[in-house]
Amino acid sequence: MGAKAKKAMMKKLKKGSSQLSAVSGKDESADFLPLEGGPGRKLPTSETLENTATVLYIGRIPHGFYENEMEGFFKQFGTIKRLRIARNKKTGKSKHFGFIEFESPEVAKIVAECMHNYLLFEHMLQVHLIPPERVHPKVWKGVNKWYKPLNWVQIERKRHNKERTLEEQKKLVEGILKRDMKRRKRIKAAGIDYECPEIVGSDQPGPKKIRFD
């Protein structure tokens, strides 16, 4: 290789190194260089959203773990603003899920992390944070109203002893006789030789209490 060829090679090497340094200088802020060549690229920056959720959904609540027990247990984490257990409107029994609201979002996040899948009375609690935009406006409806169970014995006694008209009494007796006839047919179809006793009062006497319009 002659002197001229060596000088030409050195010029090419210097030119390539200067171009590489220029490109690397331009892409100092780039996160990575694509394999197919071209300018450097930056990774998309994702904004860290501030946690403002304070409401928790609690599922698989065991029997006997109600409002007072929930408040006594969860207040060890922080101040509770509101809590509510979903209940049946007719019977008042728990539906085994509820909601609890803390004053601090940090406390709510810690509770969700610590109490999710926590074993309580052979039930694995399901605890999840609810974003503020997904909290239903009626989720706290009636939160301060403690359920008073209905006295179904008194309600049934009142229904049974209510005053009936002659038409209502006749309809009541017809229903009793109809059910008795179906029962007799089932016994006969089963091949049981049994004579059912006659219903006392099947001659449709007047009701104890008759309301005259």
C-alpha cells in the first residue's frame, strides 16, 4: 500500500469518526437507537397519576362481621369517614359485600394492599380501590340508617287475623279444598291406601271476622 492510499484511508477514518461523534452528540437525549438505522428515539413518558381514591370495595364479608365489627377492625389503619354493608331490603340480611371510605388516600392504598386475600373467618376478603370517577352517587344512600329487622311474626299474625268479606272467606276455603284434593291425588298415585280425614269446616262457615261494606 502506497503513501497516497494510506493518506486516503486515514481521511476516511477521520471523517467517519467525526460523523459518528456528531450523530452521538445529537442523540445524547435519545433512549435507544433503532437497529434499522436512523435517528435516536425517546421512550414515551408516562405521567404518574396521583392516587386520590379513598373508597374501598370489600367482598366476601363473613357472617357476623357487620358494621360495628368492620369499624372496630379497620380503624387500626386510619380514620374512617363512612362504611356501609349491602343488605337485603326485605330481610335485612347481609349480602356479604360493602364499601368503606377513609380520610387519607395513602391509608386506603395500604388497606387494599394488606387486606386483599386476607383470610378472615374462613373467607378470603376481596379488597379493591375504587377510582373517584367510578364511585356511584348512591353508594352511600342510607349509610346512617341502621337496619331495624321486621317483626315477621306480628306481620303474619295481622295478615291472618284481618277482617275478611264473605267473598274473601269463600276464596280462602276454595284454595284450601283445592290443595287438599291435589294432596289426595298424589297419595293415591303413590299406591298408598290411606283415607284422608275430612277438613273441619269444609262446609264453608262464616269467617270469624266479617267486614260489612
